[in-house]
Amino acid sequence: MSTLAPHFRTVMVNTLPLEVLEHIFSSITTDKDRNSISLVSKTWNEAERCCRKNVFIGNCYAVSPSILIRRFPDIRSVNIKGKPHFADFDLVPEGWGAYFYPWVVTMATAYPFLEEIRLKRMVVCDESLELISKSFKNFKVLVLQSCEGFTTDGLAAIAANCRNLRELDLGESEVEDLSGHWLSHFPDSCTSLVSLNIACLASEVSFSALERLVARSPHLRTLRLNRAVSIEKLPKLLRHASQLVEFGTGSYSADTQADVSEVFVNVSQAFSGCNKLKGLSGFWEAAPAYFPTIYPVHSKLTSLNLSYATVEIPDLGKLISHCHNLQRLWVLDYVEDSGLEEIANSCKELQELRVFPSDPFAPGPNVSLTEQGLVAVSVGCPKLQSVLYFCRQMTNDALVTIARNRPYMIRFRLCIIEPQTPDYSTLEPLDTGFGAIVQHCKELRRLSLSGLLTDRVFEYIGVHAKKLEMLSLAFAGDSDLGLHYVLSGCESLRKLEIRDCPFGDEALLANAAKLETMRSLWMSNCSVSFEACKLLAQKLPGLNVEVIDERGHPDTRPESCPVEKLYVYRTVSGRRFDTPGFVWIIDEDPSSTPYSNGNRSLASA
Amino acid sequence: MMELQLGLALCGNSAKGYNLDDFKIGSFEILDVQDENNVQVLQTLPLLVWDKDDADGHNESQRKDGDENGMVGWPPVNALRKKLCHQSRHRPYGGVMNYVTVKNGGVGGGGRGSNCYKYVKVKMEGIGIARKIDLSSFQSYGTLTDTLISMFGKSRENGDVYKLTYQDKEGDWLLAGDVPWRTFVGSVQRLKLIRDEDY
């Protein structure tokens, strides 16, 4: 707004007709800007809400479907997130919540023109999918990232009824695979597909149906196959889809009967026909012999995901280093330090690196990947800004080097596999190293810590990490002081997730008000007492304080007893009523029963 | 600067039937300990516990599958990745048997044979504590059974003869030795030595 030319300031903005305001606002698209606009005045709020088309709901329980439709009458695209992030690691028990059904039931009547639904970590049932397919005539985009609760029958409904479907992305969802025939439900008249991601499906889809679908989708840009599609089948598909930009292979190994050299030649040729290919993924069970088939495209690749290639490929680093334009690389630790060094020398456009563990449960290192690999990439790749790195050893010096070389780091997630591992050369905690990260990387938005850490690292974080939005902690810290530093110092903090840290009542209660400025706080296996949870709920009625405890009624234990898990989030829709037996939501009214399970459950998932 | 003096302790037994034994892994008592370098060191109870109950499989249902060291959700890899890790381990030698390794002299795939683990639990009848062994370090039934017997501290000379049984992927318990060694390694989930009554 401050960029308006001076003469505009003399116009009384409030005299502009609503339609004009709406027209102006329609060019403002980011949620943040939209939210800001809506706070300026009642008029602006009114204009903004009437013309808002996209809504992002970071926590499905922060607001309710009825509040949503009351405020925004004409939404075309929703993006909703459900379970907390630690649900990815089995820390949120099954049945906790995040059901999509109540949302779709409400939106089916309120938003007949809804076009896009994007969900993350929600429970979606087949009925929901059927309702989507029948209620929204112009439905175009369905993205289900890390969701669960539906079967291939639900997918069949989407395929059959969504005439203008552009995008079907199943992310890393858990789908009950009843039959591969769901894909055949796409009518012959469906030619609008732009993106199809079925990589998470376990069983075979009808290949002929898939081939025909691809052949009649001239706009297809993204295709991610599942593991059941073997490499010999790829040339057939790629022949029909040479315009692909992103491609996920299936299993990259062939039948024992197959003629290896013939398959090799066919697949290489198929890739050479794909002039626009920029991203590759898949590669399950990638046989080393087939890897050079990607040579025709590797120099154009900007994104490469080899993190499912669980077979060790010799000279993996050397292979990747031919991808000079690579911006994003996901790989297993088979790449080793030597591989990362080669990548550091050649992939100068690299922005994001993720190194996953090939064997996270091995008692010791199974590959030669240490802190050296990460240091090499940090030093050699000037654009590196996002890191996820699993390893088994680290030093403060390495972290300091990384911090000094990459001051524009935005995401830094380090997982040293054995909890509380110190700097292996000095046996000291890694406080100094991570301290350097937050001190030098002033733009840091996301941080995950690991290794041996005392309260000192939290002091550094509280002082320096002013732009930090998400922090993940495990087995770290000495006392409540650690938590206090974070809650009182990190101004931009939105999400805090903690497991197995000695943080308890004092820091939480002293910083209770902070929680209303955040999206959510997760604490499991810490030292927060039930009594403190009740106090928190009383102090801050704008929060839902959920105690998740599978040991039974909190009353069967002393009030000073630590709760198993605590999930606190701000909300405008009050407590929810779809909680399972092991979740207690503490009501803020001390005169009523201090906590209660939901007895009413909303419609089934 | 806030100075927090805390004396956190595990809850004592209370009248309402609460039992210290109910505490799962991860609860701990915190002591302030200064080591020689004057660094405050956190002393905790061990995070990894191998308890007798688990050896009998009673606590199996409390564990999420894939968390082989007993800690739920650690390391933080998602279910898809854990499944992949299991699958690549349970295939003998990384599962590249069928691949033609063109120029690489058989190195390809799970290539570092010595690092392709296959840990299975072993129980011996009459002994409460189970053990874990890495099957990939054996080449035959003979070496396996010899090692197992000596591991449990009993020998054939004592008069007790044991049979080796195993649970396969379908959950059935079978007598070991009928199928080729490699097939066995590929399908075995756990082992049990039972006394051979016929001797």
C-alpha cells in the first residue's frame, strides 16, 4: 500500500464501491496479504471476504467448516492441514482426528463451484471422495499428501465423475488397494489431465488403461508411476508422453527373463525423446546396470529424487555430478562423502539437498557418510538453502563451517541418528555448532536439532533465530530454561514440536501467552504435569489444550504426573467433539468437569 | 535472566493404583551433574531398554513395527521409508540376484554384503531372555545352530538336544532345514530353539 502514488492518497478509499475494491483485491493473491487487507477496515474486510477465492487452513481444528463458509461465500480452492507433523513418525495414535468428512459435507452445499482441494495429514474416507466427485461440477485438482482412510474405490469415483480433472496427486498417502481397475474408470472423454501421481499405490494398476489414459492426455506434465510398473513398460508410456516435465518411474529393475541390453536401449531412446523433462523420481530397486539410461536427460534435470533407490549404485556421486543444472536432490546415504564431494564440485545450482538413511536401525554406520559430505556441499554449492541430513557423527567445527559458508540458509534439519551424540572429536555438546547456524543464518525459517545439546543452544536460538518459524527438538536440553529461551526469544515461532526433553510446567506457564501467537505446540514424553495443562487451559481460553494419554483417565494419576503427550493450538472454533477415548480436551471453565472426552462424534470420517 | 530451580522427579506411588512400572521409555529423573570440565551434564536413565517382558513378546503390540531399538518414532523416518528399509534388508544380499551387473563385477546393489543386516530375534525354550542375531553373517544351517547353542550357554553334551524352528513371512512356525539356506534367510522372521523330545 505504501507504493501508491501520492495523488491516490487524497481519494477517500472508503467511498470506493465494493465492486471496485473487490476488483483491486483480486490481484492480491498471497494469504498473508489477503489477511492484512481484511484487517484494515470493515469495508475492506467485507470486500475481501466476498472475493477471496483461495483459503489455506494450517490446522483443521483452528476453525470450523461453518465458520469458513460464513466468512467466505465463494471459495474455489481449499488447502487444509490436519495432524501434527510428528504423526509422520507414529507419535500421534491412530484415531486422533483430522477427519475431512465434516468439511466436504459443508462445502458440498456452500461451494458448488469448488475446483481444488489440497489436504495434508487428514483422514479421508471413500464417502468423502464420492461426495467430492458428485458435488463439484467443475472440480479440477485433488492433492492428498500423507493422508489415509480411503481405498481405490474412492479413487474410482473421482476418476469416473470428475469430468474436468486436471490433477490427481496421492502424495505419500496410505491407500487401501482393493483393485487396480479404478484407473479404468476415467472415461474416454477425459483428456484434461495435467498431473497424475500414483506412486504410493502398492498394487498394479491396469497398464493398458494407464497407457490409454496417458495417450489421450496431451497436457500431461507430471506423471509419477508406482512400483508395480517395471522398467520394460516405460518406453510404451513415454512414447505417448514426450511432453512430460516431471516423471516418476516405477521399479527400475526388470524381469529376470528380460534382455538387459534391449531394455537399456529402449528406455534410453524413450528418454531422449523427452525434451522437456526436468524432474525424475521413483527408481525403486534401481539396478545399477540401468542407471545410465538417464544420461540423455541428466544435464537438463533440475530435480532428482533417488531416495527410494535402495540398491547401492556404484559411483552414484559421479552419476549425479553430471546433472549440472540440479537444484533439488533427494538421495540415500549410499551417496557417501565422496559422492557429495563430487556433487559439490559440479552441481553449482543446488538449492535443496536431502540425504536419507539407507538403514536407520543399523547398530552402526553402514556407509561412509559423515559430516564431511555436508560440509563439502555447503562450501561448494553457493545457492544451497535447504538441508535435511541424516548421519551418525558431527562436530561443532563442521556446523560452524556450514553456517559461515551459507548465511542464506532457510531450512536446516540435521538428524544424528543416535540420540545425544556429542561432537565426536571433542566430546562436547553441539551447542556451539548450532549456535553458529542461528547466528549466521539470519533468514533461517526451519530448524531441527539433534545430538547432545544443553540449555545453552536454546539461549543462542532465543537470541538469534528471529525469523525461525518451525523448530523440532528431540532428546535435548537440561531444564525448563531451555524451553523458556525459545518461547520468549523466537519472535516468529509458529510451530514447536518437542519429544523427550526435560521441559515442564514452569517455562510453559510463564510463556503461556506466547502460545496464542503460534499455530501449535507439541510435547511428548516431556515433564508437563496434568495440573499445568489445566492451568494453561484456564489462563488461555483461545487455546485448545489436548492431553493425549493412552494410560487412561488423567484422574487415575496424581495431578503432578507428567502427561504422555500434549498438543496445544489456538482456535476460533472452541473445543472439538470428535476426540477418541485417549484424548482429553481441557475446558477453560473450572466449574464444569475439568476435562472431557468428546461424546458427540461428528459424521464418520 | 530467569533462574529456574527445579526438582523434577518421577511420580511416587499414589493411592489411585498408579504404578512406576507403567512409565514407558523416555521418562527420566534429572540430576544436575558437573563433570570435570565444569560442564553441566544431563544424566538420564538409559533410553533403550531391553526388558524381559519384551522377550516373551508381550509388549509387542505396544511397539510400532519397524522400531527395532524400542524407541517409537526414532529416527524420524516415515512409514514408507521404514518399510523400504525392511524390504531391502530382508532380501538376501540386497536382492540383486537377478540383475546382470554389467561392468561392476557383481558389486551392485546392497553391494556391501557385510553391511546388509538381517537381525532376527532368537528364543530358546526355557530361557526368559531373547537374543538378536544377524543372519547375514552365517552361511549355513550348521554354523547358525552351532552359534545359537553356544550363545545360550548350553551344549549338546549336556544331554539336551534342541530343534531349530522359525516363523516365516506368513506367520507359520516351521522346522528349519527343509528349504535351501538362502530361501530360509529370505523368509525367516524369528527363531526359536525347542527341546527335541524324541531324544
